[in-house]
Amino acid sequence: MISMRWIPRLTSVLLCLLFWQLAASNHWNLGLVTFANVPTPGAVIAAAAGLVDSGRLMQHLSASLGRVFAGYMAAVVIGVALGVIIGRSRRAEDWLLPPLEVLRPIPAVAWIPLAILMFPSSELSMVFITFTGALFPILLNTVHGVEGVDRRLIASAKSLGAGRRAILLEVVLPGAAPGIITGLAIGMGTSWFCLVTAEMISGQFGIGYYTWESYTIQNYADIVVGMLLIGLLGMGSSGLIKRLGRLFTPWHRPRGKA
């Protein structure tokens, strides 16, 4: 049985599609925004079917998924480890956090020339850009999660004879888990954003490359296909991270919304 919550969600999507259809088919001009050259949903569906029939879809998907997985997993390992260290040690925070905060605001596009110079292959440079995009949300949310652990719980564990390892594994990490999971979900979304930016310049296959190639040859429907694929992949992968997070943290349940 479909949950009642899905009714407004599906309705909102259908209303967006209806607006898109009306605006594109009637070439609406809203002043600052014009839909004269925007393809209709039907044209986008036809372009998506053509991409599937051409056999190139799996090439693009496999290339992008491989790059995202490699960069994201590296960011998970390094971001969580550094976040725990910085969150637990004031000295580590003083030494490590300032240079990381300087690097954090740099956009993915700015990293591309340096990545091309640093790495011998374009594949490694794209993985690196994906890594930088995912690293900072994971790192900062881990730091905030570790710092937000109730000190009374740590003091209680110490009074019961727990060592540093036991406190880390049984108190700090479980307490920081909600923040870490939030960072993992955000990092997954930003990794897709950064990967697409890199693929537009350095890739030969991938969803970002496909979108940019469609723009250069003015296949407008294919551009929208690429954009929707990016959105669906990002939404699906972030949702998967959140679901896995809830599965592995049964002790944490977010407060209900009114």
C-alpha cells in the first residue's frame, strides 16, 4: 500500500512536469526567463530512448560511477579519520583545521588546471576533483559530530574504567554517527557536482562529458537528459547513504516533524 506521504510528493512532480510542458510547448517568455528553446518533456524522453538504444548509456554511467566511487571512498576514509582526530584533539585542530579551511571554499573548477598538472592521467585528476568535493562536507560534519558528543557520557565511561579506545569506539563514534552520516550524504551530492564539472573538461566518457558534448553540438534535449541523469544519480546515491545510516544507527531516531 502506498503511503499517504507519497501523494503530495508525486503531485508536486506532476505539477512541475505540467508547467514544463506548457512553458516549453507554448514558448513562454516570462521576461527574465524564456522557454523558447527549452525542449518539451516528450522530446527529452525521445532523446533518452535514443541514448539507451545507442548503447552509450552504460559507457557513460560506468565511467561516472567508477570515478565517483573511487573519489568518494577515499574522502570517506580520510575525512572521517581527520574529523575524529580534529574533533578529539585541540592541538590537532590548531595544526590541521586552518589550512583545510583555506582550501575548503575553493570551487571544483579552480582545481582542474592544478589537478591536470599534478596527475599523469586525466582519470586520476577527475577522481581527485571528486575527492576534494566530497572531503570537506564529510570532514566538517564529522568534526561537529565528535565535538557535539555529551562530555558527561565520556566522563561516565572514564569513571567505569573505559580506556581511550573503548571511549572512541563505544561512546564518541556512536554519538557522532548522526553528524557523520549527514556529512556522508552531503559529500555524495557534492562529489557528483564536482565530477560532472571535471568530466566537462577532461573526460571522454561520463554523464558530465555527455552533457557538455550535447551542448557543443546544440542537442538541447540531450542536455536535459544529462541533467536529469545527474540529478537522479545524486538523489539516489545520497538517499542510499541516508538509508544505510539509519540501518546502522538504530539508537538514533530524528525528531518527528509537525
